[in-house]
Amino acid sequence: MNTKGRFYSQILKLVIPIIVQNLLSAAVNSADVVMLNYVGQSSISAVSLASNYANVLFMVFYGLGTGATILSAQYWGKKDLRAIQVIEGIALRFSLLIAMAFSAFALFAPNVMMQIFTTDAELIEIGASYLRVMSITYLCWAIVEVYLSILRSIGMVTTSMILNIIAFSLNVFLNAVFIFGLFGAPRLGATGVAIATAISRIIELIGCFIVSLFGSELKLNPAYLFVRNKVLLKDFIHLSLPALANDISWSVAFSMYSVILGHLGTDAVAANSLVVVVRNFGTVLCFGTASAGGILLGNVMGENDMARTKEYASKLLKLTVITGAIGGGIVLAITPFVLHFASLSDTAMHYLKYMLLINSYYVMGAAVNTTLIAGVFRAGGDTRFGLICDTIDMWCYAVPLGFIAAFVFKLPVLVVYFLLCTDEFVKWPWVFKRYHSGKWLQNLTRDDLFEEQEKAQ
């Protein structure tokens, strides 16, 4: 098989399970919104605002998972399982520590967490109830996300997909049970969504232990938490901290969009909550391609085949442009159905229509940047560029622009939203320049990882 055929064969094996997982995740989020649509606009808005904490935490886990995935993918290319075990333990130590902090706040100070996003007493009460239950979910999520990230990096994307299918299917089913009071269960509304999520995450965690025992070379072993290796810890921190800071900086800044819209009224918040669901479907294909591409490039770099890595990166970028265009088309195709079935106020429906149109082209900007920054660059350990680029773009451009447009010039909601959605395109010149420079191309593996430890013993 020639190089081109081999690339598409390998990327297809990785990308299909990842896309299925992303689709399921988007489907669960949309199911939450659709079901809460029958409960009331306040429930939709409250869950949308409270979910910003889960979004931030997801970015934390994604950042930690990035460091683990970068190193694991390259060491898998080198066939060094022992190094991957150490990397898993390092990532789990960090993820559990951060999850404990979030869980403590969600359990003991949920009202304070909601007051950051809104002053509406009803939304604060609903959101606080949701966050208390979610405190359990955060702890399970810390373990699941790290373990599944490493499974994907060693090519076990189908196993990861199956676990996600079980968890997400259960989540949707339990959402219906607790929101609508099926089978004699109480009608719990927004709190029911949190309970469903917590139960499904617990089941997913149990599934991870079962896979670890019977279906994987890589175990989910608590003993890995206590394995020490200074070289790998240094490499992990060097890669993960910029990625983690990048993802936190980006996600907190993106949450500021919700803060801005939240202070422009519940109509804007409700419309945006539906838009986020539709955009998630639009970006599933391109984000899946970016994740799969990062794993594949990491494996090839671990084999020290830099010529093939550059060729694969070029093919990946072309594929991303195509998937970005398809994603925009998906947003446009879904729009009429959303407008038909949405049960919002007239003002919110007006916002929803034009926000969806804006997102039909916004998807392309997000697709290209995600593939290059979070896929290609990170595969070679270039995590620092993304931190600098996204921080400047979001905190020096998009967030200040949004606040000034909304609260200084008091521009209409849709104009503010349009300005916020220029953030992805502003950074294109710098991202493409970095790509063409080739500075991201590095083999990160080492040959003498355990020599000093063994000598000491």
C-alpha cells in the first residue's frame, strides 16, 4: 500500500470510533436540552450556565490527557509499555487532585459558583442543585478521561468507543426517567440531569476497570499512582502545563462569552444553549479528525519517521478543510429543525436563527485551528505555541471586544455575538506560519528512562 493509501487507512481506523464518541457526547448534551425544553426555559438556562464548570473541568482533563497522549502515542510507536504505565500514574495524580477541588466547591458552595454567571435567583437555585450532584461526577470523570485518553493513544479507540456508548446511552435513558418521572421515579428536572450523569459516569468507571482486567495491555492500576520517574515527570509537566494552561485559558475565556450573554438577558442565554448543541454536532467530524490525526502523527514520530510525519500532516490539514466545510453544512441542515421544534420566546427564537447562521461558517475556523494547534502541533510536543496564541487571541482580543461591545457601546445582542465569533479567524495567520515553520516536528521519546532507577535499586 502506498503512503497515501496507508494514511487514509490508518486515519479511518482511528477517526470513526472517535467521531462516534463525539457524536454520542453531542447527542447526550442535545438530549439534555431537548428534554429540559419541556420543563422550562429557566431549567435550560440554569443547566447551560452551570455546565460551564464541567466545560472548564473537561478542558483541564483534556490538557492533562494531552500530555499523556502525546507521550504515550510516541512511546507506543517505540513499543515501550513501561513508560506508558508511568505516564498514566502521573496524569491520574494531577487529574484527581484538581477534580477534588472542583467537587468540594460544587458540594459546599454551589450558589457562589452560579452567582458568577447570573444574578437571577431562580437560575441560581436550579443551577446550585445541579452542581451539588455533579460533584460526584467530577471525581469519576477524572479517572475515566485520563484512562480513555491513553487507551486511544495506543490505538484502542474501539474499546473507548464502546465504553462511551454504554455510558451515554444510559445517560439519555436516565435523563428521561428523572426529568419526566418515568417508571414511578420523581420528576426532578435539572437535578435529574445531574443524577443521570453521575450514575452513567460511575458505570463508565466500572467499565474501565473491567477493560483493564480483561481487555487491555494497559491496566487501570492504582499502583501506577505511586511509581516515580523524574525524567517522565519532567517531560509530562513540560508538555502538559502549557496544554493545560492553554485549555483552561481558552475555556475560561469562552465561558466569559456566557457571562457576557448571561448579562444580556435570559433570551440570549437560552438561544445560545441550543446553538452550542448544534455547533457540537457540526464540529464532531472535524474535531474527531484532529484527535485521530494527533494520535497517528505521534505514533509515526515515535518511530522517528519525520518525512512521513510531514506528509501525513499535510494530508491531515487538507482533510480538515473538507470536514470543516461539511460541518458548516451540517449546522445549516439542522437549523430548520431546531427552529421548528425549539420552544423559546419570540426574542430568543430570533437570536437563535441568526446565531446558527453565524456558526455555519464559524465551524471552519474552529476546525482548522483545532487540527493544527491541538492535533498537529501537540503531536510533536509543541504545546507552548497554542498557549501563547489562544491566550492573546481570547484575552487580548475576543473577551475585551465582547465586554466593550456589550456594556460600553451597548450594541445589539446579535452584533455582540458576531464579534465574539471572529476569534478563530483572527489567529489564522500566526497558526499557518507556525505550521509551515516545522518547529513542531519532534521525537520526544528517550532511551535511558529507567537506567538511573535500576542502578539505585
